[in-house]
Amino acid sequence: MLERLGEVLRKATDKIANAIFLDKDLVDSIIRDLQRALIEADVDVHLVKELSEKIKKSALDERMKEVEKKEHIIKLLHEELLNILGEHKELKPNQKQNVIMLLGLYGSGKTTTTAKLGNYFSKRGFKVAVISLDTHRPAAQEQLKQLAEKNKLNYFIDVSEKNPIKILKKYEKQLKGYNMVIIDTAGRHTLDVELIKEIKEISKEAKPTESILIIPADIGQAAKQQASQFKDSVNISGVIITRMDSTAKAGGALTSCAETHAPIYFIGTGEKINDIEEFNPKSFLSRLLGMGDLQALIEKIKLVTDEKSQNKIQKNIEEGRLTLDDVIEQVKSMSSMGGFDKIKSMIPGFSGIKTKIPENFMENQEAKVARWEHIIKSMTLEEKTNPELLEKQTSRMSRIAKGAGVPTSDVRALLKQYKLLNDMIKSSSSADLSQGLSQKQIQKLAKKFGKKMRL
């Protein structure tokens, strides 16, 4: 996600902080790099020019002392980037009754986002129902049904009815039993008169507490026009930007929405059900600058594990030791969260790890995890709790492999993963992650685990 921009911002900050004197040549060099990276990220040229001029003016102000000047420029850079990303406005549902209506054009990702939001709020204690009013796009209702069933969400769909208002009225009484109702509406190629009329009719009947526009990041600066049109025509309350993981135009979509003063509530960062996160400009910028975002990581963990599992694993982590059952849960969770490469930017200091994590690390592990689960079922309670016994007594390993119907190499692979996670916990137990890792700690972890992170 905007990796090139993040790298340039980190280098620019380091150059400013480490410079003995901020002369004109150095300032020009930093500004050129910033301009190039921002434009590559599709940020509006006028915004880039304004930012550049402010930095240049401060950098060449001879009235300021050199140390004060450097601190001021870094602070200015941070503040100006926050300004172009817009204000943070949190979507705050009440506990009684919430109706969220999702709007957007064809191909924006409304149906997938409906399921993602449903999963997001159900993990936060809401009684969620999703309903499809998209009677225009073929297979839209079937897509939502499959997503809802796969993720255990309550859904209301009527494939035989082509009038969205009649569908709403049909399920009106049942929907009152839920305190979070998420409505998937139909789209068009453009915001035409027909679509505006349909949205207004649905809104009048559903009485949504939030009307949220779904915009794909790959339309870049065109997001500004789309957000403005929807805001003027149907009074949207906020925006969700999808496909943040797959485009260089994400910077354009983010800053364009900010210009329209339409708050960005969430961003979609992938195709999986848990690939959605609250958009907080400060946290987003913190990750770009390599400072991590522990709050986003905590929220992501909440999406993939229930509270009981979280407490159990947390207790074992605090004691500095995981069981083999914990290993299985951790691997499943990391796979659901997108793998280590996807979450390391959220951990303070870890974006500095240059060691390349293999592309398939923690990905597509279903078959391997299934074999590991068979292996664990063939173990005694003592062996599950103290896997070191297997290395001391190879006869145990042979017995387990035979019982699980797998080669002993699979048992060894499970033990290797167990040791890796335990070593990571012990290595990081002395580090205060809220303050980030030192360069020495980062290099040590990278060297130690970079070669091992292959399942």
C-alpha cells in the first residue's frame, strides 16, 4: 500500500534529521524526491506544489536555528500530509438500531464490502443482518448469500422480486430484531437520474442512519468528482475506499475524497473478509513513515479470533510459551490477516526489516494446517504441552506420524514452526513494541527469522 511513497517519506525525514546544514541543494533534492513520489501516488499536482513551497520556505528561513529548523520542517511535513489526507471521523453506531446503506457505481465493491462490514460489526458485539436490494446486477444476490453463509452472517434475499422497495417491506418486521442492518444497493455505470431516484426511494423507506459511498482506489483523482456528485445528489455521510492493496492511484483517491470533505470511514486492503480497517489519517501516515500502528493490528486480531481465544493465547504469550494448539491458531490467524508481510507495517520498527519474506509465507496453508491438526490429534496431552519430548525420543515422533498418516518430515515441520514462534516471543519479550524496536533489535530479528520463515 503506497510503499514507494512511504519509503521516500522515511528517507526524506532521515535526510532532514541527519543533515548538518540544510542548504539549498539538499532541500531541492528532498523536495524533488517528495514531488516525484506524491505524483506517482496520484496526489493532485496543486497539492504537491503547495506542500513543496511550504517546506522550501521553512527550510531556507535564515531566522531559525538549524536544530529548530529541522524539527520544524519534519513537523510541517507531517502536518501538511495529514491535511491532504483529511480529518479523522469515526463511524460510531449506537447500540439500539443502525441501518447502513451502501451506494456506488458498478464494480466498486459494494457487495464484498457489505459482507466485510457485517463481519466487522458482528465481531464487535452487534446483531448483524445483511440485505441485498441489488436487483440489477446478475448474481449480486447469490454473491452476498455465499459470503454471508461462509462467514455466518444473517441475510435476507429474495431473488424472485425485482422491486427493491417490496423486498424491504417484505423483511421489515424481521429486520427490527437486529441492531445493525447493512443494505447492499444496485449500481449503474454512472450516477444517472434512474439511480438517484432509486436511492432516494430506498432511503425514504429504509431510513438509514448512514449512507456510505463505496469508491475503488484505482479511479484515483476521479474519486473527487464521484464523491461530490453523490454528496450533492443523495447526501452521503461518508466513504469507504476499496482496492487499496492493488493500485498506485490510492493517494489520488484518498486526497480527492478529503477535498470534498466526505469523511473516509474505512479502507479495503484485499479480497479476504478481514481485509478492511478503519481509516485514521494519523495511523495511516504513521505506517507510511515506518512508525507502525499497533491499534490497527489489535483491531485486525479482533476480526480473526474470538475473545476467549485471544485471552488464552495472550496468557501463554505473557508466560513466554505457546502450546502446539496455539501454533495452529496463530498460523490460521496470520493467514486470515494476510500473512506476516501484510501486517509487519503495523508493528513499530518492523517496516525497517529489509529481509524479504517469501511471498507464500503464511499463505495458502489450509492443507498443511489440516495435516498438522491430524498430527496433534495423534499426540498425548504431555506431548502437546511439551513438544521437546519428541526430539528427545524419536520413537514418539514415528508413532505420531504413523497415527496421523503423514511422513515424519511433517511432524518435524510442525515442531520447527512451534520453535520459531516461541523464539520470536522470547526475542521480543524484552522489547517495548509500543516504543518500537531499536535498529540493532530489528537487524537481529531479521537475521534470525528471515531465513526461517518458510513453511
